[in-house]
Amino acid sequence: QLQLVESGGGLVQAGDSLRLSCAASGRTFNNYRMGWFRQAPGKERRFVAWISASGGITNYGDSVKGRFTISRDNTKNTVFLQMNSLKPDDTAVYYCAAQIGKYYYNKEAYEYWGQGTQVTVSS
């Protein structure tokens, strides 16, 4: 089992920044590719960002490209999501997850999930 715990969410205004963290424990963190997803009320959980096990490769959903940055610190078993220029449409619960399947943008490829952290962006 890999346990994941997100933190860093909150209520901010449009244009502000937030940095989410996801702390891992229980298994060898640096063996896993990691992703961030988000789920707004009444909507499906959607892909936000992905990072390779070493941290050298990243991918982003179209709606966050140029505004969000995913990174990881394998010495601290933590993955981060830096979110800049936040918009009201970014309001959602944000989840980190560990990938074991094939397609990084597909939530079905992820085995382990955190409990989520709420991000609310006011206009």
C-alpha cells in the first residue's frame, strides 16, 4: 500500500497562487509516476498534471498549461502542484494519485489516491 495525503488547499481570489503538497508513505515513492486530478461538484474527476518517477518529464491538462507546475522531491517522498493565476473554474477537490497503468491522463490507470484537498477560487 502507498498512502497519500494532500495538503495546501484553501480559499483564494482569482489571480492568486496556491501550492499543493502530497506526502507519500508505505512504499518506495520514487518507483511511482504521479498525477494530480481534480473534481468539481457534479463533474467527473479530470486529469490536471503528471510527472515521471524521476521528475524529468511532466505533462499537463490543456486548461492548466502555462499556469500550473508539477514537481517532486523524492528525498522527501512528496509531489507538489504549484498553481498560479488561479481562476474560478479551478475550483475543485484536488487529488494526487500514483500511477500503475498505461495512460497517465486516465484516472483508471491510478491505483493509490489521497483523500483530496479543497481549492476554492472566488471571482
